Amino acid sequence: MKKKNFRYSLIGILIGSFGAHAQAPGGVSGDLRIWLKADNGFTSSQWTDQSPAGNNYTQTNASRQPFLQPANARYNFNPVVSFGTTGADARFMVVPSGKPFTANRLNGNIFIIVNRNSDTTYRDYLGFGNTGTGAGLMQANSPVLTASFNGNKAMQLYPYNPPNSPNQKLDIGKTYLSDVSWEIGVAGGMKHGLNSFVTSAPGTFAAGYALTANGSILGSQPEVTDGNMSEVIAYERVLTDAELQRVRSYLAIKYATSMDQTTPYSYVNSQGTTIWDAASNSGYSNNIAGIGRDDASALKQVQSKSINSTNEILISLGNSASQDNATHAAANSFDNDREFLTWGTNGTVGFTPYTNSGFPSVTHRFSKVWKAQTSNYNINGNDDVYFNVLRGLINSFTLSEKPLYLIMSTTSDFSSNTHFIPIGTNTHTVDGEEYVSEPYRVASKAFNGFTSNGTFYFTIAGTPIGPGGVLGNFWNRADKDVTAASGTVNQWVDQMFGIKTSQVADVTTKPNYVQVNDATTAATFNFNPYIDFTNTNQAIGNEGVAPFEGSNSELEMFYVIKDNVWTANNRFFGVNFDLKNSAAGAAIYDWNTLTQANYLSRGNTPTSNNATNTVLNPALSTTLSNISNVSLSATNSTVQHRLNGSGIGTNLTGQTVYIGQGGFVYGANNQSSMPGNEVGVTAQIAEHLAFGFALTETERRQVESYLAIKYGTTLADFTTDTNYRNSTGNPVFTADGTYQYDIFGVAKDLRGGLDQRISKSINNDGGQATNIITASTDNNFINQNDTHANQLTDGQYLIFASNNGAQTFTGKTITAADGTQFNNSLALQWKATDTNKVGCINLRFDATNIPALASGENYYMLISQDPSFTNSIYQKVVRTNNTIDVIPNFADNSNSYFTLAKANLNITGSTVKGGQVGISSIPGLLPSASDTWLELNAKSKGMVITRVSDANNIPAGNRLKGMIVYDTTKKEFKVYNGTEWRTLGTSTSTSIFCN
């Protein structure tokens, strides 16, 4: 054995001295027998081996030839070879007998970059012991590297069993760095590495199964591959730990697979020099990626983004990122060999308050911090670093329309030596994702923390917004960033960190996206769109991103949802144990799960059956939309439930609470390749929020108020807090003993993400089928909320509530300010609370159940600032079919009270005999309107009303109700109402009626 190793080492030295085949994975060349790279040497008929051995894999049968797929983000912008699917589409390549190893019965070490499409049976990748030139699928099982379909669905060196570890599981659609080694005759000599996490497989490898020189099949055997490979490497020996580290580091940097850090595992270059120090960077061990050049490895990775999570920053060299690494590398090159920039994150989701005196608009930064390490970096050249930031990742910042920055510092809390780079708004698309990119010019030395060999920190800072002004972890709202083709949801992007909800696994049955287009859809969620699960087999989600990442002790979630049928155990939403999908089988997505009747959490291990199954109380309504709130505390071992702002319903202590750190699914988890056992729901969901901390009572009320106003839901409990609150926690409406029913309103609150332009209570507290008032910023009362006039300004609220009265004219007698008496007022009355001068608002009364008029009667709207309706102002309103429209202007920053009345005020008139009176300066044009007492006509002249410097200067004895003057000092028309002068109607005026 020693002699053999010496021979190959000497040959390696001699080959290197002549410059041929000097390159090898991680610079490890000894006994290298296979090196297949999708980015070099692939054609459909031959995949040229880059090792000195020349083991080219071929396929002459066109129907069985694999094919190259373009570079994409799943392989860190590198290409991949597809080996087809199943049946006649299964693809493979071969080398003849006598290859690829120099002899049989040798030890071996295999590395593969793999992505599987399915897991319903064995999926073969690289096998030994057979070959052929035909189109038929052949067995080559001595041994074969295959993905198992049983247990943990791990990579397996058949005919031996796979390792028994959940950390070896291969999920569908995810890219992995898999390696396996075997030592013949050594107990425990089969070792499997998945992203560097190593587990021994049971058994002892027998020499008779090492037929590694009897030919080889790459790809499909009768157990078809149904997947993709980007790189395949094989050595005819077991590498040392140091060599393993070099090869794994090379592959992990190239494909951004992020090596497992359960035990700190450093990245090294081809000489073994550390380029990512796992020990000193241990707090930043998530989603590790890097860019770099290493000539001995033929590595030139010039743009990179961790494939572990879609919600990561993409860093590129020299310019904004390109569609593929090869294109970018052609135009951008590192100056130095073995020059690297690597980075990882602390894995924390959320926001941290942050201020800097030089940037006064900044209020927060991401709690997520990236740490970067440079190695042999040329800081005097043109190796500029471009930070490409996902547009969705910064949603919470951009919604505020305030400046945002990428900040770099030598301190992890950014308290000193901090460099600010403004992030612009121009976007570019890479692999279907929108990015904004900003450079750090290395040679500028603007940030002295960027050195040739050192570390620094970076993150995003600005002014984020959150629901109700509370910054959380997750914010899916159906009125933002939903992509739907032909009504089917393709993607739903969260507004906190851009987490994408889309097709999960291979489940193609997805819910519908419903926009408001009629009275039925308008009534469901107060003129807002929604996601509609019409069948219990529908699902969407994201298996690869953890929405509650880093939230280990507290979690509070809100759902705005309407369930059509009582289906107690059907799933709305579920979270998996971790991103490795360690929880397999029926228990998948059983951590932090909500059904209509229950909240479920299984416990703090991936195999735990110690489930907390909490019955939700109060129960969800099946006729109205619900604001359901579940708060969890692993610290206090409690589960609490609230419905529509109610006081605590379910409040269980002593519970086993584990907050899932895995991907998530809305709807079914038992479809197609998903192994769960729960069906989905027939329900609609409009919004889903999550906070990775325990909310204070005020924060919770802010969130509840935001949702209640947006969705027209009356909060059910005012015992603890009688207020609806804005995004700063200040009251915008106070419920009292009389006016606390059918609460709804219009509002604009940028910090709280609220822009409700049309609103109607979904409740029926007053006994009618629905609340009878709709408020709108324009004269349309049916279209979707975001289509209405954007006339509200930030901070304006106008909230309405009823007294729960009947729609009958049995109310009290009301005497108006001018002495007019209304004996028949509506028993149903309303309070309107204005914040920050909303001005004129369009109201529509649904008069379907309002009693008809007697002969000579008219309808009137009465408004007062007194709940007793003293000094009311009134205006005649007209009923058209079953609607009454009016445009009032309620008192600024105050409460107003209003209702309808009917009366016969005995107002009569007489007909002008002999025609209408008219004044005209237009020859031949005479007054023509049959209902006009006086008509003026002119082309270039206008009527001038009496002008006074101050309307109050007109003596009281000369004032008549209805008198109009123009106040030249205030530059506005005034009308005398019998009691006072009021400004005549503009949208910003203080007149009572704008029409």
C-alpha cells in the first residue's frame, strides 16, 4: 500500500512539472480517477474527464443522452447535467470495462453535487461493475451510489444500508454536496458525508462488491436517476481528513452548499490555508458562501449566494451579478490566485433598533448580520465587491419610502467604524429574481475594515414598516406581491423579508387568487383580495426557508381567514421541525400547526410524539372572516388563543412548546411526494403575520387594530383596552358603552402598512344582514380597495361605530340647530372619529331595510358633535333604488354623531310664469333649464358673490340662513346656516356637507 501511494504521488509530481493535468479538486490529485464538471467538457454524447485518467463517459444512443441545463441559482449560477426523468426519458452514460479504477477490490472516495427530482424509489447516480453500448438500462451495483427511498431517504452505497441519521436526508429539489468512502474489510469503514456532516453506515464493505474496474454507469439504471448532477469526482483510495476538507471546500465554494457546522468545520484553499475560520466565526455559521479564485482547483467563482436559502444576499465581483458564473467570470477576474471573500450569517430574523447621527432617517437594522472574511484579497486593484440585494428581502424598508443602506463595520453591533452605502431603486433580474445592487469600491479605502486578510460585518439599515407598526418575522398579505396565472397562485412574497410562498415539492394543485369584482368578493375581506383554497388537496409553501428562523422561545401569529366548512383537523398552515426536514413521514409539518379547531406542536425533537394539541376557543366562524391570534411561549410553556381581539380564550400552561425551524406549507401536506397525513382546507386567507417575540398588550392592540380596520372586523373585547390604536400606539378610536358595534373605517398609516380607502363592517351587530354603511374615498362603492382614490394622507383615520339600533324610524326626536324638529329619526345611529382632518368622505347607505317615505316626506342626514344630537346640522338626501349617497365632512380630530331621519318640512315652491329668468351675454342664448329659477350664461365672464373682508362683520340682524359671501381675507366662500358661518365645501374644508 505504501509503495502504491508513493508511485502515484511521484507520477503526480512529474505530471505537475510538465504542466499537464496540474489541476485537481481542492488541489488533491493523487489517485484521482474521475472528475466530471458540467461547466467544462460536457456534450450529450461525451462528458470529458478532467482528471489525468481520461475516463470519459459516453452515450451513443440519442434517446438516452443526458443534456445540459443552463446555469441557475440552485447550483450557484453554474450549469447542471440532467439525466432525465423516468421510463423512456431516463438517461445514462458509460465507461468501458477496464475503467474507471485501475483495478478491482480497491478502496474509494466519491464526491457528487446532486439534486433529486423524486424519492419514491431508489435513484441511482454512479455505479460500478457493468457497462454496455445499448439503449437498455443495465445494473451496475458493485457498488452503486444511490439515493434511498426508505427511512431518512439518505444517500446509500448499495448493496449496503444507508446511514441512520436524519442529517443525511436528501430533500426533493435541493442541491447537496454528497460524499462517500469505503475501506474494504474495515468495520464502520463506510462513511457518508452530506454537506460535510459525516455518519458511518452499518456493515463492513466486502472486496467482492468493489468491481470498480469492470466498467461504470453514470446516471440511470433500472433504478432511474430522475435528477441532476453538476460535478462527479472519484478517487481510488480514501482521502485523508485534510484532503477531504480541501475537496469539500472547493465544491462548497463553487456550489454554495454551505458545509454543516454542527461541529465547526473550516473552509480551506487548495494549499490547506483557512479561508473561513469556523471557530472564530462560529456565531455566523449559517448559509456560508463565497467567491474566489484558486488555480490549482480550476476554481473561478465570481458570484455566489447560499443555495440553502433563497433569502440571501448575492455577492459578485466587479459588477452587478449576471445570469451565470461563466459569463460573469469572462468579464470579471480576481487579481490574485487563492484570493477569497467568504461570508456567513448569524441566522437571526427580525429587526434591531439602530440609529446613527449621520443618517437621521435610520431607525432600525436587520437583526440578521453577515460576517465576511477575506483571504489574500487585493485591496489595491479592481476587485470591487457588488452587494446584490433581493428586492423582496428589503420589502419592509422600501414600503416606508425612506432611504435605506447597506452598512459595513468592524463591530458586530455597528456601533463604530461603520460605512454606509445607499441602496438605490433600480432593479435587475438574475435567474428570475429581482435585485438591487450597490458596489463597495475596494481601492477607495472608504471602509478601513476591508483588508487583505481580515473580517468585517454587514447588514441592511433604514426605516422599516410592519403591521400596525410592529416589526415581525413574516407578513403575507394577499394585497401585495401575489403572482397568479389564470387565477392560480404561483407566488406570494412576504413583506418583511421577501420569503416566497409557491409550489411546494411536486404538488401542482394550488389555490386561487381572488380579486374583488362584485358584491360577494367585496364582502369577504372588506374589498381586499384573498387566496382561495377551493379543495382540500391544494398546497403552497416553501420547504427551503424557515420563516421563524432564530425564534426559539416565543412566537405570536395572526391569521385573517374564513373557513367554509367545519373541518376540525384540516390544515391551514404547518411548519417543519428544521430545514433539513429531519422530521419525516406523517409527522412532517406538525410543528406550529393551525387547523380550524386546534393548534398543534409535537415537541423539541424531530421524532417527538409528545404533541401539544390545543383546542382553539373561541372557535373560528364559518360565515365571517376571523382574526385568529395564537401566541406560544417555550419559556413559559404556554399556548394562548384570541379571536377578533377577544380576551384570552384558550390559555394552557405546562405545555411542550417547540417553535419549528423548518419550511412551511399552507394547506395539505399529504399530496404527491409529501409524506404527511393531513388534508388541507376549503377556506380563504387574506393575511398571515408572525412575530418571533412576545408582544406587549399595546403592540398586540396595534396589530389587531390594523387588521380590524383593514378587514372590517369589529374587535370583540374592550375590557382591557377600549381603543383602536395607530402604528405609534396612540388611540384613533375609543369604544364606549353605546358605540362599540359594527366598527370599520378608512385610514392611511404608512408606518403600519395600512391604506384602506373603502370600508364596510363585515359584522351584523345591528341585526341587519350586513352593516348598511360603506365609506369610500371616491364615489365607487364596489371595486377593490387599491383601485380607489388615493386621497388620504399619512396618519389620517376616520373610524365609524354604531349603537346597535334597529333600522326603524323609532328614534328620539331631534331638534336641529335652526330649530327644525325631526320626530322620526332612525334608531340606528353612528359615531365617527376623525384623526388628522380626513375631510370629505363618500358614504353609501344600503336602504334595503329602511322604511319607505310617506307622501311629502324626504330623507335627511343629521350630524352633531354631541351624542345627544343637539345643534344638529342636516341635509336632504335622496334615495335611488335601495341606496342613499351623501358626502359629509365630519369634525376634525373629534367625534361626530349622525343618523338618518324622515320628515315633511312643508317646503313648497311655485312655478315661474312666462318662463325662466335669465341673464345672458351670449346673443341668442336664452335660459333653458326647466327647473332653474335663475340662469346665467357667458363665455368670458363669471358671477361674483358679495365680497367681505370678514363674514362676521355682517351684522347679525342682516344674516339670513343660506346667505353666501366670499371672505377675501381667508379666500373662501362662507355660508350662514342660521347659527354660524361655515366654509363652503372643499375636501379640506370644515363644512358639514361637501355635496
